[in-house]
Amino acid sequence: MLDRGLIQPSNSPWSSPIVLAPKKDGDYRFCVDFRRVNSVTKKDAQPMPRIDDILDQLGGAHYFSTLDLASGYWQVPLREEDREKTAFSVGVDHYEFTVMPFGLTNASATFQRMMGNVLKGIKGCLVFIDDIIIFSETWEEHQLILKEVFSRIRAAGLKVKREKCQFAQESVKFLGHVVSARGTEPDPSKVEAVRDFATPSSLTEVRAFIGMASYYRRFIKNFADIATPLHDMTKGSQPEFNWTPLADKS
């Protein structure tokens, strides 16, 4: 990160703890715990698009392309006067970010605003943070939209991750869904994760399951009624965790 210019030596009075988060391949991801910084940060009021609204706009399209920006947040430079707030220590060395790191409370809103400005006004192109989808009814339209999108991205000095992009497909995975001319369906791999979720043993795990299942509530008839027993478990002060048959059925 130092060699790539993403961080630099720092004399900042700030210092957030680092965390090594395990990855699926057995490796570790370097993270910084910015909770203390976030607690004193003025929240950005930038509205985030609703995923359901994005998916609803894709109806009628026959061609789809998705773009993924390479380490998207790291393509956003930090103002010099704000860099000290991102400082962290490794042993006796102290560093600060020169680019926007993951974990800052306003990072998503900042990136959404930037991408919204970069791709503003392009019909057939929608953005959710660093995920971009291009859609059209005809191949001719699709080529024109792609050309305009890449022209804007290039002008903004941004880079995409080629291996994560899909071009001119009849069906693509986007925001946890499979999108095609037939409509929108849940991504089977995500549905499997919900189905295989282990029986919760704590309220934290109950909330995690509700969050996963709620993401696909548009496909589940009477979801609110079905999930009521689970929501009831998380309300108020619970003296002890009790997984009931009613909760299991839900």
C-alpha cells in the first residue's frame, strides 16, 4: 500500500486500530476500525438509490453489461487536510491514507455522489456505489451506451476491473440478483446461503438472518407476517435467548 501511494507516513494525533479479517481462501484482509472516527463524523445526507427501484428500471431490456471499478474507493483521493483522521499504526510505524479507505461512514455516499455525477444523464445506465449496469433493448443501442460510459469513466480518470466486468449478455448477476429479459430473480447462490443459514444461537444471529432474508422480500409473499416472530424476538430487553418452535417455523 505504501509503494502504491495509497498510504503515507504520518504524524497524526489520530490512530484507529487495525483488524485482520479472514478471507474465504484462508488469507487475511487488512482493515482499519474507524468506529471512533465515525462516531464524531458529520453524516453525509447523500440519498442512496433503492435497489428495488434500480431493478424495476431494467424491465424490457435484452442486453446487459456490468462494470466493476477496480478498488473503487481507492480511486478517490483524500483532501490533504483530512488525511490525518485516517491514521493507524503498525508496530512503531504510523501511517495515514491518501485515498478514501473502506470503513469510513461517509465513503459509500461520497462514492455514490461521484459516480452519479460522472455518469449523469446516460439513459440505459444505472449505478449503485461501485456497481454499474448498462441495459438496452437493441445491440445498436448497447454499443452507443457502452461507448459513452467508457468515455465518461476515462475522462474522470477511473479504471474498471476487467475480469469482473460482463459485456452484452442476455443474463447477468447484479446486486445479488439475476437479471435477464425474463425479469429479475434472486441469485441462486445467495438463496442457498439463506436456506443453509444455521439455526441462530443469539439475537445477533437472528438479526443477521432477518437482514439476509429481507433482501429478497419482494419475492416472498406475506414476508412481513412470516417474519413477525423473528422481529418480535429482537424487540425490547430480552432476559435470555430462546429459540422457539414458532421462530423455527418462521
